[in-house]
Amino acid sequence: MTANLVTYDRNAGETPHISRVGSAFAAGFTGNLWMRPDLGTPPRAMRGVSMNLGIGSVFNLVREFSPRAAAPLPGK
């Protein structure tokens, strides 16, 4: 769940995942540039950032556990 926010450095220590979080912010606010001023607001951009990071976390969760869910049950 934290893979969108934290990554590992060369010494296997945790460090902020700046590129992933930064790209979510860039996408959220860049998408507002083409909208009308009343629609392209910072709260709407933050909703996009939250959706981007949230969907990424859910995708990571599904990717982590889907091979186990698809595997046959033991004894069958």
C-alpha cells in the first residue's frame, strides 16, 4: 500500500518516492490547465492527485494478492 509513497535507496533504506508523487501532482495540476477557470480549481486537482495515488495503491494490492487468489486450493 505504501509503494506509491515510499521506495528503497541503494542501501535498502526507505526514502520518499518523489518521482511517483511528483508525477501525480504534475498530472493533476496539468490536467486543469485546459479547463475553464471555474472548473480547473486546486481542490479539483488535489482530488485528481488523490485518485491517482489511491488507484495506484489499489492496483498494487490487487497485483500483490491476485496470483494467490487465482491459484487452486490445496488438495484439489
